[in-house]
Amino acid sequence: MLRDIKLMAIIREVDPECVNGIVEVLLAAGINGLGVSLSDPENGFECIRRIQEVFAGMNFNLGPGTVTTRTETDRLAKIGV
């Protein structure tokens, strides 16, 4: 739940090839709130896809940021974010 988040990390403009290593370090440090910026939508969606693929079932909260269009909202709803 959101009330359990003490610190939220914002992932923005990160190469999707690197995102899982970053998330691994954040989770190991006890940071369980992750926000992925959609300031570059395709990059952000690819980061979200990779995080979901690798870390599914782990105890963390994943949310989007910089959502600016209805299309992005609809796409996020389809992938459960």
C-alpha cells in the first residue's frame, strides 16, 4: 500500500537495458516505491514492461509519472499500472 512507502525513487530517462539493475539495487536498499516517468513515453513504457517482467510478484509499488495523454492512461490501464 502507498502508506508503506517511506521513500519513492523516480526512474526518468533511464536506458531500458539498465533499468532492471537499478531496480534491483533500489529494492535491496529497501526502497519499495518506484515511479517511472513517461516524459519519453516509449522509453518509459519499455522500462515498465521490463520491470514487470523481471520483478513480478515482489513486494513493491510501481506507478507512472508524467502521464499527459488519455492514450497513455489507457495503455497503462491495459498493462495494470
